[in-house]
Amino acid sequence: MDIHYTLPELPVLASKLLAEYGRDTVYALEGELGTGKTTLVAELCRQLGVTEPVSSPTYSIVNTYASPAGPVYHLDCYRLQDVAEAVDAGLEELLDAPTANGAAAVFIEWPAVIQPLLPPDVVFLRLYHLATEEQRRIHVTTS
């Protein structure tokens, strides 16, 4: 499914994604730098009831946010070298079905390096820039 949107329409997009694919889901976000992955995660978290600021976990690899439904995990795998490093960091446990580990949702930026660890029902969100900086496209697929 392809959806075209602008940044002011981000709340509607996030609501649609959560309604269609679920709140207790693993979402893998792909796209070039600056396509809005962290911005989308921040809005998804807000709609899950996260009240604290959401930021990219580039250096910490994992940020955990409290929500009424349980923790929300936000991973950034950009700096990981391989799957073994992800396993050593404990990411494998976070990627179990979110309901199995009590999580409300798991959002993963730059998921390619941990592809073998992703659950079979992961939702892939591929973000693209369009003609202007305000216009975006998201391509949604499930495995």
C-alpha cells in the first residue's frame, strides 16, 4: 500500500497505521536520511500515549518509553555491524511478539542488519521524499 502525505497530515497517517496494523506490532522503518523515520515514530508513540520526548536512539541503540499499554521500544540499528552485535545487545528479546514481552509496540529504524531476527509479522514502512520537502510517500508491506 502506498500513501502520500504531508507533515501536517502525519497524525492522520499514524492513526491509520495503528488502526490497520495494530498497536502491539513490530514496525520496521526504512528510508534515506531525512525522510522522517524518527518524526513518524514520535507521532506513533504520541498516539500510543507516550508523553515524554521521543528522539533517535542512534547512539544508545534502544530507547524505551512508557505508555499506558506498556513499554514502547524504539531501536536504531544504523550503527550495528551484524546480527551477532544485535543479539549481544539483547535486541532479540525485544523483537519477540510485543505482547509476549509486555510491550505496546516496537519501532525499528535501519532494520536491514537485523533482518534475520525480525518476526514474521513485521510491518515494513518505507519512507520516500517526493517533489517538495513537505511531500512524502510511505510504502507499507507485511512479510
